Amino acid sequence: MKRYLPYLLAGTLFGFVLVKSEAASWYRIQEMFHFQSFHMFGILFSAIATGLVSTQAIRLFGRRHVSLDGQSIDIPEKPPGRKNYIYGGLTFGIGWGLIGLCPGPVFALVGTGSIGALAVLAGALHGTWLYGALKEKVPH
């Protein structure tokens, strides 16, 4: 249990930042989808830039980067333009647009007492179970 404490603390900090930055706000998300505010786009662009720089740094320095349990971090090359990226992106975007909530802040919103987030979490868990049950029949 003690070895999972850093992950719990990092997740708690991430949730706190999502709530305080209003990235978990349904109103901010709706503003983004209606192109009424740059707030969420700024958060998304900074996350993309951070991920890009971090991924390139890990690739550049190779096996010297290890996880908390000592395993090396290897990021395989993936060819662009695969259909599964398009299907996954469309599914994610449609779900985000319909629900008005990205999966990232679901646990943070459940922690704030949001009943609606519980419904989203239940749907996400059901969708995950459904994918597992139908995994052999869907395109990859």
C-alpha cells in the first residue's frame, strides 16, 4: 500500500489543479465548444506542449528514465494516420461534447460531491466493461 502513496498524492494534486483551474467546469467546457473563451484552449495547448516536451525528453535520454518501481520507460514509435486513432478521437470527442465533461476530472468532481459526475463515472465504467467484452469484434 505504501508504494502507491506517490500515485495517490499525484492524483490528488492533479484533481485539485483541475478543479481550481476550472478545467473541470462544465461552463468552461461549453464556452470552449462554442468558441466563446480561450481558457480551456490555453489549458489544452499547454498540456499538449508539456506532453510533447516530456515525451521527446524521455526518448532523447533513453533508458536512463525509470518509473517509480525501477522499470525503464520506453515509448514506441507509432505510425501516423491509423484508423483506430481517428475512431478513438471521434468517440472521445463525441462523448466529451455530449456529456460536457472530459474523463480526466471525473474523479476530482466526484470528490467535490458532484452527483452528475457519478453518472458520468458509471457510464465510463460501463463503456470500459463493454469494450472489454467486445474487444475481439471492434477494429484496432
